[in-house]
Amino acid sequence: MSIGDRITVWQDTGPPENHAPILSGPHITLTRTHLADLLQGVHRDLTAFTTALAAWAERQTTNGPALTATIDAAFAFTAPLPPSAI
């Protein structure tokens, strides 16, 4: 839910077929700017994780770059954030 510059985010409501929001459960309220800053921070952390994963995979496997690329493709850690998220 969004009112002006403030956004309220609720805990996941369960399986995908359950489309009814639970508006009384655990939630956080923050500004759009703060949410964008948090998302950018998570993106930086995941990109750094991918770099560390690549170094580890290079030492542990014979095909570290392929392992790293496969994991990154599956989770899109280093994919650019969409403009709507920042």
C-alpha cells in the first residue's frame, strides 16, 4: 500500500494462489527513497557475493566461471535493477 511517499510492505501471505493480502500481519512502513536505497544496498551485496563466489568456484572446481554464471543466471544477482526499483 502506498500513501504519498510512504510505502507499507507486508509479510508474504503464503502460496501464490492466495491473493488475499493480510493487512494486519507483520509489516514495515518506509519512504520510497529509503526502499530504493535498501534495494540498491541488497543489489551491491549480491554483486559482491557473486564476486566472492567466483573466486571460491575458481579454487574449488575445474569450471568456476561456468558455475558462477549458472548461479547468477538462476538468481539474477548481478542483473541491473529495473528503473522502477530505484
